[in-house]
Amino acid sequence: MKYKKLGNTGWDVSVICLGTMTYGEQNTQEEAFEQLDYAIEQGVNFIDTAEMYSVPGRKETTGSTEIILGNWIKARQNRDQYYLATKVTGPSAGLSYISDNLGFSKDRIIEAAEKSLRKLHTDYIDLYQLHWPERNSNFFSTRGYVHDENEKWQDNFEEALQTLDMLKKQGKIRAWGLSNEAPWGVMRTREVSIKNDYSMPVSIQNAYGLLNRLYEIGLAEIGMRSNIGLLAYSPLGFGRLTDKYHNGLAQASDRLVEYKNYFTRYDKDNSVKAAKLYYELAQKHNMSLAQMALAFVNDRPFVASTIIGATKMHQLKENIATGSMALSDEVLREIEKIHESIPNPAP
């Protein structure tokens, strides 16, 4: 397993981060424990969750992932072996069952952090993240920014960042980061933090992979020059970048089949077409598509860690094994050719 520094924390985090959003929906607690135990044994020292998980978000299962993960933490008593990340939910249609006050007000951030600490059976959260911007920006299936003249959002970055800084000083969180952010939001965050001498963001958790490399436009340079590491999620396009969708082995329980209506960006014609080209390239070089896709993301200089999630153990083992892989220059050149022909089909 390879390790990289996360922002200015000094932490050496594994290039593979274990994502947990299937726990409580597609994975039982028993299966989750097996995954967590195996990941730790293989050198993974970074685990990511969120208060709204499992996914797809439903009132009946919200918070189930933190509860299952907390039960594992309590049972294993190994809290010093990994870095634990979770998130406070930003405003989002249909998630009002989480709280009547979704967003990043002082009261909501404190409420969410305290609930997460209790569910996770821990005294501190290593990385606390703002889950989605409060303003209308960076939506799925949208490549650019579309200004909303009727938007009611008012800039409250100062209140949110002051609250995060307070939680850090209290020892309840050790560092904080962003999620699903756009370049303006990252720069505004830095501006407010510098002005008020607050702690700085150390990470940004955004979608990034062979089917969506929009992070490279603007955010990659900001991250590199500002020491903000990318935590890349959906590196396999919810399974589209795996062999099973190209060799006829997809099953009814697979994510893009069972939850097809939730993740339509990966079913678009160009997403399917690009994935097929990447599959053929991986086959040509005697790799699985998942191995090639993950190895590509792991090696990007602006990526601090790649968040992987799996419903089955054989998938998890294959994914974690890429933590020590490297792609040849030839493969990288051929990846760029495909990217140039069908750029970012699944934003």
C-alpha cells in the first residue's frame, strides 16, 4: 500500500480510502465488519462516511452507515489505527428528514458533529467535511456553472468556518475539508480562513475518474498550490468502469442495475461508449478495467486518496490491491487519446 500526505496535517493516508455508503443498504453489518477488518489488514488507514449515508438516501436508512461503523469501532477498539472522516449534510431537496435546518449554520454543524460522534462511538473525528455547497453550484450531470438569478443563498462562509475552527480547538475534529465544491467555493473558503486566522481546509472530496476529469479544470491547480488534497470518489463510475458491464456478467444486485434511476449519468451513451474503449485498453494490457481505472486515479499528483466502495469481498480485494500498482507510460498515453475523443461523459 502506498501512502500520501493529506494537506498540511502531516498524516500519511493510504492511497486507497474505504468508502462505506453501502453499509445499511447493500451491505449488512456482518459484511461491513468483514470489509473493514480486511481493509485494515491490507494497510488501509483511511475510512470515509457521512451522516446522510447509506445511499441512495432514504429516511428509513439515513444514519445507518455511521451506526454500523460505530459498532465496528466499539467492537474492535482500534481507533488509533486509521483516520476517520465524516460529513455534515448541506441543503438538498428530499433530505429534510435528516434535519429541519440543513446547511452550515453554527447550530446545524454542532448538532451534526455531536450526533456523528455518538453514532461512531469516538471522541474525535479526524476529518470533518462540508457535504455539498449551500449555494446552487456543481450539480451532477452539469459540466459548467449556470447562474440562478432567483437563488436565495447568502454568504455565510464565515459562520461555518468559525464553527469548524471552534470544533477543532475543542478537539472534537482534527481537520476539516470540503466536498463537491467548485473553484470559487475553495478560494472563498481560503479567503475567509486567512482573513480570520481560522484553520485551513486540508481536502476536497469530489467525483473524479476516467469518466469525469472535470476536477482537472481549475481545481487541480488550486489544490496543488494550496495544499488541499483531492479525495476522489466514484473512480469506477458506480461500477461502469468494471469488467462486468462489458462481459455480460452484471447482476440484478449490481449498483447500476438495482439503482439505475439514481445514477443516470453513467448510463448515457457516451459514458457507455467511453467505458467500452477503456475496457478494451485494459484487456489489451492484461488488466481488469477496475485495476486500470483505479491505478490511474491513485497516481494523479493532486489526489491524496481514492475512495473505493464494494458490495462484495472479491471486489474489495481487487480494488485495494491497486494501492501498489502503477501504469506504464504507454497505457497513460492511450488513456489520454480516449479522453480527448470522449471527454468527461459523466459529470
